[in-house]
Amino acid sequence: MWRNIKKHFDGYPERLRVARVLVENGLSVKNGKIFLNKIEIPPVRIARAAEVDRRTVTETVSVIKANRELRLLFEEIRPAGHSLKEIAKHLDLGVVEITVVDAKAHGILANSAMLLTTGGLSIRQAIVDDPELSPEPKLTLIVEKKIPGELISDLLKIEGVAKVSVY
């Protein structure tokens, strides 16, 4: 997806930054306006987030509106939901963050889920960073209770796992 977006803004790094802010926040573009679900977001707010001029946001939205491929993508984009990571400790949930050697390696999510399930933990939420959008993509798993120490060494044994952090 990101490669498709990127090619349309080649040579316009500021417009690409606007597009990134839209994608990372699940903001859609409809009829030349920016929305978070049904809430319209003023271009000046996007400009601040992308550290660009408001006119750059307006130009980016115009490009999206004029290009069928971009328009179809940005009309349907939605926010992914809210991560429980930041509030997990207040809810007595466990969080494990897995950094991988290669984000395109197969089986890391499946094997991690299997280990946690075998260890008697139910996964409440799984968040996987897009390797095209994140310079150091991570797999974050939020589980029903604190993660026992013995599972950490087992998670590190999964092929492709570089680092495991527990919160």
C-alpha cells in the first residue's frame, strides 16, 4: 500500500509527509475534506502534525481527490482502533513487545500467540507495525495478565525474534 501512495508523491516530500500522517492516523479524504470517521479535521491541524504549511495539506488532498487510485484508498481508510498498551498497567494486563530481525519473516505472530496461549494467557489485543511505515516495526501483544518470566526466554527462541520487552 505505502509503495503505491509513495509513487504518487514522488518529488514532493512535504505532500508525502501529509499522506503519512493521514495513513498513520487512519484519516480518510472525502470530497476534498479530511475525516476521522465522521468528524471533519481542519487542514491546519494536519499541517501541524506533518510540520508543513496548510496549503501543502490542501494540495495533497487535491492530488488525492484527482487520482482515482488514491481516492479509492483514502476514501475507505479507517483508524485501526485504540491500543491498550498505554493503559495496560492500570487494567492489570500484560504487554510484550517483540522486535524482529526481519519484519517480513513468517510465523512470528503465530508462534508468539501459540507460546502465550500454551502458557495459559489469553491475548486481548495484537498490534503489528507496518514495516513500510515504521523504521523499526514491532509486534505488541496485550494479554489478560502479567507475563511470567519463563515465557520471555521462550519468546526469544522464536526464529526471527531479535528482542523482547515486557511491560
